[in-house]
Amino acid sequence: MIERSELYIDGAWRAPQGQGTIEVIDAHTEDVMGTVPAGNAADAVAALESSARALDGWSRTRRAERIAAVRALADGLEARNTALSEMMAREVGTPITTSERVQVGLAVNVLRSMAAAAEEQDPVEVLGTSVLIRVPVGVVGAITPWNYPLYQLVAKLAPAMLQGCTTVLKPSSVAPLAAFDLLEIAHEAGIPAGVINLVTGAGAEVGEVLASHPLVDMVSLSGSTSAGARVAALAA
């Protein structure tokens, strides 16, 4: 059993304000393999407020520092490859070799490739008589599905971090466990408080806050058509 009892908010593991837990089912045995907190709207708001406080400082950090932080996440995931692959093979039902290559390997490759791309990107670009200046969009709410639970997280998180944005992650309740490892790695790497926050909980509660709260500047969703329509309506 993998039991997670705390959310990651404002640079620390803290007890959720929401009550209860969410059971994670082993795809092979259909037994309960773990539990995570059932966070609520108050938890989501606390995470967003943390991200909003951290935004100014993180957006002003040197690009090299943000690139180093993303590479530290890649190194940490790579070091945990075996354990993460086995865990997600159970969560999602992915064959272990595919889990190693895709569930973890692709996530590591995305982090590294985006860090490399950021090194080559010029934040100020002259286009004819115009000047293009790239600036952080702000606080990002990232909502991800169950099928690629780690890759989907980092594919949203890495570009946000590299551009100087802060992020609140809400993984799928079906396969949320890898997100906790990711935040452990971020904490060990010394990524500043508020740059990444993690709230698990029902989409109808936590997800809807991320889609509608005025502190959110961008919502990134991968999910069903109905979820996308609901998020679009709330964000509008």
C-alpha cells in the first residue's frame, strides 16, 4: 500500500482541508494499491494563492536557474525509474517495459528537451519593424488525465517553469501517485515555495476552482471532450 496523506502547498507537505481519501486501484488485481487525499476547493485556493505569491520572484530568476531546476527534476525522475515504472504499471496497467520507456522515460526526455530548447530561445526577438518580447503568462492550472500520469504532468509543468510561470498541478484521481514523487524531487532540489503546488481531489471540486478562479492566468487541460467543454465554459 502506498498511502499519501498530505498535499504539497507553498513549499511544504501539509494536511488537506478536505476530508476523506481517494483509493487508487491496481489495474492487475483490482485491489486497492494506495490512497491520496481528497482535497477540496479550499485546498485549491490555498495552492493558487501560494503560486500567485511566488510568481514575481520566480519570473525574475535567471533563465539558467530555471533550466537547472527543470534538469534537476529530470535527474530525480531518472534515479527513481524502476520504482516509478513498477508503480505506474500497476496504476495504469502499462506493461513494465513500456512503463520504463514511456511512462518514465518519455517524461525525462521531455524535461531535458524543453530545457535544451529554453537555452536556445531568445526572450527578445526582432521581426522586421516589430520586437517580440516573451514574458510569463502567470499562474497556470494544470489538469491531467490517467493514461500518461507523469508525462502529462511534466509536459505542462516544464514549459511553464522555464518561462517563469508558477503552477498548480491536479492529477487524475485514477493515477495520481507519480505526482507525489515528482513533488518530493522538486522539494529535494530546492525549487522555491509556490513554484509548484500539488492538489489531488475530484475534478468537480478542485478542477473547477482551477478553471474558474481569478488568480489563474492559464488553464492547461488534457482530458475528455466533456471535461474540456466544462473547463472552457468556466474559464470564459
